[in-house]
Amino acid sequence: MKRSKKAALVLMVPVATLLLAGCGEEREQAMVFTDPSECSAAALNSAAQCEADYVAAQTLHPQVAPKYLNKEECETDFGAGQCETAPQQTTSGGSVFMPMMMGYLAGQMMNRGGSNFQQPAAAGAGAGSNVPTQPLYKSRDDRGTFRTATNKPVAGGIGPITLKPSQVKPQVGQVVRRGGFGQQAATRNSFGG
Amino acid sequence: MKRISVAERANWRAYAEEVGFNFHTFDGEPYWDETAYYQFSLQQIEDDLEAPTEELHQMTMDMVGDITRSEEMLTQLNIPRDFWSYIWNSWNKGEPHLYGRFDLVYDGTGPAKLLELNYDTPTSLFETGFFQWVWLEDQIKNGVLPERADQFNSLHDKIEQAFAQINLPQPFYFTSVRDNIEDRGTVNYLMDMAVQAGVDVRYIALEDIGDLNEQFVDLDNQPIKGLFKLYPWEFMVQEDFARTITAANTQMIEPAWKMLLSNKGILPLLWQRYPDHPNLLPAFFETAASEPLGAGWVRKPLFSREGANVDLITTSGEKISAAGPYADGNYVRQALHALPKYRDEYRNADTYAMLGSWIVGDSAAGICIREDESLITKDTSRFLPHIILD
């Protein structure tokens, strides 16, 4: 026979699409702390890993924190005295403000027994964890809750938590360029052959 | 090889839309056309199409390494110098390829002649691999065609196998131009087969691809480590993200070395390497010194798709041209080998048939037929199914 034994579709028919949409993502263990000493004391990660995660979150902070063109607007959202000047400037040279980092989120590296020390990851999600290390913030009207830069609440206090890593992906919007492909789509309307 | 009129299946349009074949009709004109089919003998398929397709593929692949090392040929093909090393590496690393299609002239007798290669972004894949396959199954079930009728069409099986065998980064992304429903249909079909082969697939519109520190990223800024792109290499290397391509660690399907083969310049290079090969037509690069196009010759841009910007002069001196947006580069000339003419009884008109012959990996994987009222096959040309029956 010169033809396929079967030619079945699983995505292009509506029923199958529903099945796929149900595929779940596992929750993973993570932790929330305000500084690396709390983290070391909790002994969920090594002291070196705690420090590396904290530095990674601090580095990410100015990139991902929400930005405001005046301090009052920032304080309306994050509370009086809770905002700082961002390193960025407007194109006309004006200041930009952002909330202060109130804590950080990191993946949990060690087994519960605490015996499996790992080398510190330089930045980002450490080995064995898919949770992206990142800064956390607190809003003016909900001081108990740690939130990501995209305002997703993750914890009501410090300590271990579980979450789905895809829900806390940091958005480093400022440095991503898009639209670099497809310019010729406007002038030519067929791309296949 | 015969053209045989046949009744359409009663509800094929509704079925087409149900399975995502939304471009079966374009601007009110039929694209999928089952008012007739082509019938081949098994000998025609195996001796005249399948074997020559694999031979042409092998001849073409044998040239890639030489082209990557030849400044002269890279220049003739108009490949940007910034990409020469990238292409050389892509070939020498053995970056895998998925599929391609030869466009052939064949009338049932004598050697099929190669018109051109679509080795970078071939479409009409769903129509071939799925829709014409289902058409045959239906027509056998309906008693219109005999049980022993077959089709040269192992595209679906072979692409699924290829996705299972190629070692792809996961998740693996697929991209096409936003708002182009035909391209999206092709990509959806490829994703469907990839899922069946166990690949973790994601779609991203071409315009949404991001560049984060010289790494391609998706809308969540996650790195795109593997990408099927239904967008021509020759455009990508000219656009704003061209520099990211060489810096990024993204495995592309089709790989960069396919840039050398999706280019009409491969036609004169093949003719130089294999002069008088029975499946090749004489072809040359057009230069400033070339004579005006003569009777019995065709002129094609190096980069063009769907017949755009092709001019030809028939042996009787009639000039036929297809308009298009590709009139901005260099050209090749190819000896005219006219498409065979058939009678379309349904429309009471003459029609010309071109044959597409698919390659998956390195093996021939089936054929598709496109019909047009002119000698130049275009994106609007109708797609007709075929059978094998002795």
C-alpha cells in the first residue's frame, strides 16, 4: 500500500482540544522570605543558596517592579514611604518610581531531611526547581500578603509554600523586543509554497 | 495518468470546516476540487515519480556541502555574507530537516521534469496528507471507487515518524504569520502530527516572537529552544531579528542550510552538476549579458513563491506572466517544459496540471496535484486528489 495506514487528527477537531487543555501542571515547593538570614535559619536551602537567590531577586527587582511616573501614584498602590526611585528614566529624562522589594520567592532545593546540600545556583530557578526566583511586594491595603511584580498573591507570610511555576513567571517586559520577524508579511501575502 | 470526472461527496464542505480546513474555498473560488481525480498506474508512481523524487533529493543533498564551501555559489544564490558561517555550521552539525516538495511536470509518459524545489516552507500539506486521504477512504466506502484503489500518500505516517525520531528540544514551538489562515492550517496540521508523535507543542504567532538578550522567547519570556517556522529563511535573514538568529541557541526546522535549496538558483547549479539528467531542465543564471527571454524559456526570480513574478514565452511565442511582489532580486532562466493539458468537463474548459512530489526526511512520501487554467501554477490553483489503480 502506498498510502498512510492512518491519518488521524487529535488537535484539529474540537473534542480533542478539550482533552489537551486539561493537562495539569504539578505544584512545586517554594519558599518566601524577607532576607537571606531568615532563609538560612529555616534550613530549607543552604546559606549559600539563600544568598544567591536573594541577590538574584534584587537584581531582577528594578527590571520587573511596576513603574510609576510620580511617587504619589506609586504610594497610592504600595503605601507611604514604600516606594523608591527606579534606575530607568523617561525618554525626556524624568524620574521613574517603583515599590520597594519586600521579600523574595525562590525554589526549595533541599529534601525535607535537609541532607542534600547543593551548590548555589547563580540566578533564576535553581537546579531541581522550576520556580523562578524573583522579588516580592506588598500592597498598601493588604500588608500581610506577599505579591509578585504582576500582583499575583503568593503567600501570607514567610516560610515554605507550594505553587505552579508557570503562574509566577517574571515579566521582564522592558528589555524584550518583539515584532522583529514578519515585516515582509505586510508586502507579501503568501509565505508557503 | 488520466483525469476522471466524479461526483463530489455530499457534505465535504461541512466536514472540511469541522476538521479545520478553512481555506477549501478562496474568495469564492474553489481551492479543494473533487469534481475530478487523477488516476495513475502503480508503475507510473513507482518508476516515474517515487524513484526519481528520491534520486533528485539525493542529488540535491549531495550539493549542499559544496555550496556551503563555495563563495561563488553562495554569492550566486544571494545568501547574505553574515549567514555563511551559520549555514556552514548548520549543515556540518547535521541539523535535521523535516520535509520538502518538488514541483514536477509529468504527463504519464517519459521522465518527470523538475520545475523547482519547495524545500523551506512547503504548504498544501494538510490537503495532501489528510484531506485527499480521507477523500479516497470515503469514495471507497461510498462504492464510487473499488477497494483496491490506492494513493501515493504516506505523508501523514512519515511526518509523524519523523517527529518521533528527530531529537527536538521540548517544548517545541511552531510559528506562522498571524492572520494567514492557510499557513496556520498547515502549522496546525504539523502540530497535530507532532502531538501524536509525543512532542510537547506550542504555537506562537511570528510577530509575537521576542528577543530577550539575544535569545528568542515566547510571550511569557520563556526561551524558544526549538522552532518550526513557516516563514521563508530569505525574509528572516533580512529582518530586525536577523542578528538574533546567529546569536540565539534555537534549533530551527527547516534548518538554515535549506536556504540554499529553497532558492531557484539551485536549478542552474543542479544543471551544471548533472547536465542532461533526464529529470532536469536546462537552467542558467540570468546576467546583464543575457539575451532577451526567447521562445520556449521561463524566467523566475531567485526567491519567489506560488508562481509569483514568473514570465514565460511559449514555443509559439505567446508571453505569459504572473504578477507578484518578488520583482526585487536576481533571476534564473529555465527551458520551458509545458504542463500537460487536460479537459475539465465540469467547467467545460482546458486545464493544466502540475504535480507536487513530497519528501519527508530522505524518502518520497506522496504526491499532490494542482490545476490552473494557465501554464503558471499559482496559490489560487485548485488542488485535486489522485488514486493508483491498474
